[in-house]
Amino acid sequence: MTEVLFFIAGVGAIAGAMGVIGFGNAFYSVLSLVFHLISLAVLFLLLQAQFVAAAQVVVYAGAVMVLYVFVVAYVGGKGQSLAPVGPALTPLAAVFAAALAVELLIALLGSGLSVVNSTGAASGASFGTPEQIGELFLTKFLLAFEVASYLLLVAAVGAVILARRRRGLPDEPTPAPSHVESPRLALVGTMAETVHALPESERSPAHRGGW
């Protein structure tokens, strides 16, 4: 049963990854990425990494990817395809894909095939549990954990600052004023404005020095 589940999750992870780069619609690409992350979570469970599997589903597939789905659904691509901008990008992408395939094959042939008939590395009963992960975060990897938290905080503050600097679209029309002030008639207003509007000769003696 474990072997069958492994192959199902492996095929699902590969199919989801291919769907991310294969679909021309950004919405379907994000959904494929969600399916890919869930398949990876199943593989982590088979490796007895319960904490990583839970974080994969809750944080990535359950929070980040759902946010991506809403963003893509809200702003969208307006029917535009995700094809390369220029023809020069197609051979460049093929070169990078071939280099990545060679690297993966070297890693598989160098380390994977040598342990096919073995039982794998020995692990304790608490391997991959949230208790062990939390203990490592607060003891051995405390510095790296705190540095990562500060980096996330700086990224969040930077995103807020960049969002506050945005003034709107460049072609956004200027809204019409809600009301138009009509010109005021002469000698109409407060008493002080009326007195100042009169010539000096027409002011009364009481108003000449008091205003």
C-alpha cells in the first residue's frame, strides 16, 4: 500500500509541476501548483516528516496558494497568454531545462540507485514530529530561525511601504469636484470682509482703526 501511494503521489507531483509551466492561463497554473504541493505533502508523510507535511498543506497550499488564487482571479491576465515575450526565450528555456535534467540525473544515479535495496537511514521514533522540530528550532538552529523571522518582518514592512507609495494608475482620470464654488457678490459676507472691501473714505470712524 505504501508503494502504491508513493507512485500516486509522485505522479501527482510531476503532473502538477508540468501543469504550472504548461497551462497558458495563470489561474490554472496556480491550481496546478496547489495540487503539486499537496502531492509533496503526501510524500513527506511517507518519509515520516509529519511537521513538514502539515506546514506544506497549511502554510503553502492552504494560505499562500489560496492568496495567489484570489490575486489571479481578481487582477487576472485579461485573457493574455503566458507565452514567452520574444522568440529568443524559447531556446534559452530549453537550455536551462536540459541543464536541470542533467543535474537531477546525476544526483539520482550518484546517490539514489545505491540505496534502492537498503532500508534507508536509521531514524528514531520522534523523527519529523513537531516536538523534535520545535526543539531543534529553539536550540541548534535558533540563530537561523531568528534571522529568517527578521527577514520575513523586513519583507512585510517593505511591502507595506511600497504599497503606501503607490499613487494610482498613470492614466487614471481626475475625479470631478463634488461642488463648484460660485463667485461671491461684492459687499456680501461677514462684517469684517465688508468693512475691508469699502474704501478708506467710506468707512466710519469706529471701523477705521478697529479692523
